[in-house]
Amino acid sequence: MLDDVALDALFRTARTQNSWRPAPVSDEELRALYDLLKWGPTSANSSPARFVFLRSAEARERLRPALSAGNIDKTMSAPVVAIVAYDPRFYDELPKLFPHADARAWFAGNPELAEETAFRNGTLQGAYLIMAARAIGLDAGPMSGFDRARVDEIFFAERGWKSNFLVNLGHGDGTGLFDRSPRLTFGEACEEL
Amino acid sequence: MLDDVALDALFRTARTQNSWRPAPVSDEELRALYDLLKWGPTSANSSPARFVFLRSAEARERLRPALSAGNIDKTMSAPVVAIVAYDPRFYDELPKLFPHADARAWFAGNPELAEETAFRNGTLQGAYLIMAARAIGLDAGPMSGFDRARVDEIFFAERGWKSNFLVNLGHGDGTGLFDRSPRLTFGEACEEL
């Protein structure tokens, strides 16, 4: 059982930040982030997520035309913007990632299963990124408010990755936060049988 | 920054367990689990995930015919099996969950956006459940090897929820584990721009 400080940092007091202190995110922090999130479980260890970290002002400017209006300022000012994407051909890595069986064959001839697996497990890995960021003392600001097709054109035209969602990373300054919104109760969201 | 014990428990030494000690999962643990995971971020606080905790032998028997053969034994013997599902009509809760704007209208007339949002954010919440379980000292065994349509027929015919994936919960005994499988390196899964 983690202590209350850790549970607060991961879940209870962590917030999606909208405004950033100028403190940068270091090379070491990005590597530590990946070296944690990579251990999160995925189906057949498929690990379909791919992460593009936009660190330069030039890279963020390429993203600008794909962002919803309400997400532009906080994204342009974030120290790092992560594009959480997935590789639709993730199964080509399975001979290495899942050497116990011919898992590549489960997906290579079944585009519908491959797409569902890539999206589900790529999304799980995006959540692991959010949790890993919080675990190493970074704030995360996940967003779906952008044009996925446009991001794919801008960043992935050659390699064929698909964008899923965005996560601003840095140290939030706490301004521009809504009051905490309510959550569903256990009885509203859960059932026991 | 969390300490190494916490980072190990969440990411580095946590394993998907296949065999369980008889120790039960208590009412208090299930509520603590939900009371952590509910705080994880979702798009417009949409919170589309729904969780059905199968605790009785009878409930697990209802699940049996939908399971892949390789998942039957570990699932039938798990203290709790969570069906991670989502409510396709999650947007009906938005006037309460996101009172800042008429967010219900963004989804109610756009079935494609609603489905994508429910699946993505319901999956994020499933990952928060895995992380919250580990945070409170439970082991989690997530699985996609089952017939989703059959589970929906068996458990959700009336209320219309959709199954996403399953998570066995309990205290693993460490038997039946593969050696740790490799992960993609930072250079294979990440790009910096």
C-alpha cells in the first residue's frame, strides 16, 4: 500500500494543469518517464503506443493548426507536448516482444482485431504515461481537443503512426484551474455480483 | 517524486498474475480502489467507464462461456474479476460531471465521437484501475482474451453497457509467470522533435 503522499500525487490531488512554470523538462526526466511507463501491461506485451515529444518551439508550431482554439495557449506554452500515438503495424515487433508464441499471426491477417488492439492498448499506455509523469513529479495535461487526421498528416505521413491524444508535460502553476468537478459515486459507476 | 518501493509496486516489478492466493478482496478494498481511480483525468470529465465486480462463484460461472480457453482457470480462481465496461450514453451524466458548459450536446448528436470518446476514456479509466489496484497492494491481471459480444449479452442486455476488457484482482502467488518479456527501447518507441 502506497502512502497518502503518493496516492495524492497520483490520484487525489493531481490536476490537469492549464498553465506552466518556465521550469524545463530534462532529457533525464523524459527517459525516466518512458522507463516506467514501458512496464505497464499490454495485451500479449504488444506495446503499440509510440510517443513523440515536442520540445522545440518549432515542433509545437507545426502542431498549432491542428489544435482546438481552447487548447492553443496552454499547449504552446507547455515545456513538452507528448503526442500519444500508436503504430498500426505494432505486430511486426511481436516476435521480439512476445517470443512465447507466433502472436504476430493473430493480428497480421485480422485488421479489425489489430486496430482495436492498437487503440485499446495504446490508450492504456497513454494512461501509464500520465501516471508515470505524476510519479516522477511532473504534471500532465491530457487533451483530445485536436484534429487527429491533421496531426497524422503533419507528423506521421511517412511512417503511418496514428495519433490518439495529446499530453502537455511540465510543472503546472495552478492558475486557470476549474474547481474540482464531481465524480460518479461507487454506486453509480460500479456493480457487485 | 515517488520512492523506489512505490515505483517498483506500480511499474517496475509489478506483474500480471496468473495464479492467486486464497486471500479475499474486501468490500473496503473495492471501494478504496474506485475512490482512487475515479480521480484520473478523462475528456470533459466524461468518466464513461463502468465496473462490474464479479465476487461470487455464481457470477464468475456466468462469465465462463465467454472466456478464451487459456484464461478460464486463472479467472475462475481469482478472488474478484472486474469487467471494465463503458456506458455508450455516458453523456447523459455530463450536466452533473461537467457543469461548465453544455458538454452533453457535443456528444449526444454525434454517435461516432461519442463512441470514440467512450472507448478511449473508458480504457484510460481501466488503466487507472490497474494502477490503483497496485497502489493499494492488490495484483491485477488484465485480459482481452474473451468474447466481448457474448459478455454484453450475458451481463449488459438490459442496460446497454459495452465490455472493454477484464481485470482479475487479488493477491498473486507468483506461480505460472513467464520470465519478464522485453520492452521497446526509448529510441524504438519515442521520438523527440
